[in-house]
Amino acid sequence: MSILSYDLQRDLKKTNVRPRIWQTQLIQLLRRRIKHNTVNSRDVLVHAGPGAGKTLGALLSFKALQKEGLLKNFVVFCHRNSIAFQWQKSSEMLGLKVQDLGIHPTQEEIQKHCDGWIYTYQGATKRLQKTKEPLEIFLKKNLLAIADEAHHLGVNPDEPEEAVWGRTFLELTKNSNLRLGLTGTPFRADNLAFCSARKVLVHSKGELIEQINPDLCVESRELISAGDVRPLEFHFQDGWVEHSHEGQPDREVSPLSTEQRETWRARNLRRAISLSDKSSIGVQVLLKAQEKLIKIRSEHENAAGLVIAKDIEHAKSISNLLKENGHSVELVHSQDKEASCRLSAFKEGKAKWLVSVDMCSEGFDAPRLRVVAYLTTVVTKSRFLQGITRAVRMSSARASLEAIPRNPSHVFAPADPLLMSYARSWSEAKPYLIKGNQSVSQIGGSSSSPKGPILPMEAVGDGAGEIIKMQTAELPQFLK
């Protein structure tokens, strides 16, 4: 049996879209889950990094299964209006009729003949009943519910009122045939499980705990080998950080890259990203990032750089420094009412640098980004990975000019030990273990408990759940 129907293949030729291997695997997986038709089989989690084509993969899957009569409609939940717009554009490119429900229309205003509807998590949560009532008539039969960046949908069994986005998603999609979760970072800093992810029991260090396993995992090495994304090279600026003590003339120094004391490590990073003088570590990071971008632009004319700043004042200082060095800059932050317009303008514009305060992570798609300078005190793994992988995307125009593997993008940052550890493993997909779950600890002595990671039977044999590890790009000598 062919993976794609003849009609769908013909439709895709018209739009010049060729499904990637993992996207055809997703179609197969969802088809089996629908035919299996049980509550336990309807949650599907896809872990695929930026540039993998998660949006297109989900929409191609829906279109294929709609052609077969297995699905009728889809509804997408995402975390920002700008991401909702991207879903709308991709849907229309494939000939799917969608409606953005951000304005919360009445039942009469909802277009009955749409293929799909799009919501933001926040918008749906604020007006849960107003969202639920007009949609109930449409969201009952042959529905695919899609959670974009599903790790936002935390579920806390002990405090069910806390994780409101997760509660909203579960309430609105309880009658759907399938719930498809898409994420590039399938874990959370707060150790909570999240929607669209099924859990398995595993033994770890003598304890029975829950583990989330993606049903389909698309690793960075696969994407790099196929030429779908760029590899990353890391450049960490080391140095000594001085600390003075009030009332004492002496100063203490701490090595940035080898400091093991957590309070000192955090304080070192705060000092390192400061632009207090021309010899500071932060200034050195910026200077080297500028040099690299100038070199890249000699062969990639419209290449650009991204600086992730600590706060608005810090971002303004960085912007001023870049402008003093002759660079054109777009500055975006949450208090700027024109931020969305500036981001859109940057994607196709000529500005060399984009300086941002947490506005350019998940879902921001600008293939001309080739350099990232990470100058913030936020050192969670998810935030770091989301930031640096803005520079892995390929444009179709560049794809025809570069050999495979593609020319690398570059990440510059202070030599903070945490950031360096994330860089070493940025391409690895490790299991997300949910520790301390009371419901699991009560089962601990059961002789029938699973003895290791278990993948759903539907995933075996088509690459679902497969984990492929790779070494990161060459690191500076002092990291070896």
C-alpha cells in the first residue's frame, strides 16, 4: 500500500512540496492509531527540532487521512498569534481552508465548511466556555487535535488548577479521535508531564518512575545528514571574573568555565554578560560574533545575527554597541507594540542584527540567521536550545547553492559551565523522567511492573521512538 494517495501526490506536485521520510512515517503512524481506535492509542507525541517541518508534517498527515475518509477536521492550539499566522499560511499553501478563532466568534460566525480552526492557548483559556460551546458541534467526529509545542501543556495531578493551558486543551479535545503533540524540547523544568504525551513505567536506580517517550523522534543528525538543517559550531569565551566585597580592598577572582559553586557560577555569568568596559567577556563575545557574521556575509549576502539579551536595558546597550560598529539593528521586546511587525520585517529585510529579549525562540523562523550571541542569565536547557536553534533553518534558495552537509551556523556565548554542557548534548534526545510521582511510588513493589523503557507497539518497526545520538560540532580547545 502506498504511503500517500494518488490524489494527494498530485496535489503536492502543484505546491512543489515533497514529504520528508519522517513525515510519511507520521502519516503511517496516525493511520494505524485511528484504526486501532482506543483511548490509550489516541495521544501521539512527535519530537523534532527546528527546521524538521513539524507544521507541514502535521498538515500533510491530516490531508492524507482526510482523503482516506479517516479524518474530517483539525484544530490547532499554539502559544502565540504569530505562530497561529504561520499555521494559517502553511494550511493555505496545501489548499486547506482554515479559520483563526482568536477573536472567539459565535457558533453562527464559525465557518462550517472549514477544514480546520486555529486557537492560541491563552485565548482559548481566557474564554473556555465561549470557546467550547460554539465549537462543540464541530469538534465531535473525525477530529485531529494538534498541540503545537506541547511541552507548554503541563499537567499537575496534585494541583489540577495550576496548569490552566493543559486543562483547557484536555477539555476542548476530549472527544477528538487523535491528539498530536509537536515539540522540539520534550521536557519541562518543573518536572511535570504534559498533554499528548503517553507515559511508561521504568526502573531507574531502584525506583519505579514514569518516563515520557516520543512516538516519533527526528534527531538533529538525521536532519543535518539530509541537508534539511545546518550544523552548529560553538564558540565559548572564557575568562576570569573579579568579585569585590563591600568594605574590603581585596578582590577575589573566579574562572568562568570551571566554577563549580552554583552561587558563584550564577554571579559569574551576570558579570560576564555585562558591557561595562571594552575588555569584558560580553563585549568580546559580541566582537567575535560580529567578525564571524562579516565573514559569512561574504558568501551569504543577506546573512544575519541574533543577540539574546537579559532585559530591555541590556538589549538597548547591545543595540547601541552594534550600531556604533556600523551595523544595522532591529530591537524587539515585549513592551514594544511594534514587535511583531519588526520581527516580520527582519525575516525578509536587510538588517544585520536582531536584538531580542525572549521574543525569538519557539516558532520564530528566519533562515537567514547564521550567528547567535547568547548573552542572558537564563540558563535552562529548553531556553538555550530554543534560542540557538533559530540558526539551523535552511531556505530553499540557499539549499540550491550549498553542498550537504550545509555550511554551519555559529553560536557565541560566555563559557558558563551549564551552557557548555548543553552545547555538548544539544543534538541528543534523552528520556524525560518524571520523578517523585506519588501514584507511581505506590506501585513500586509490583512484580508485574515493566523492567525497562516500553514503546507502544504501533511505533515499532517504522522508526517511531528511535533515538539517534551525535557528537556536537568541534568545541574550542579549552573544552576538550
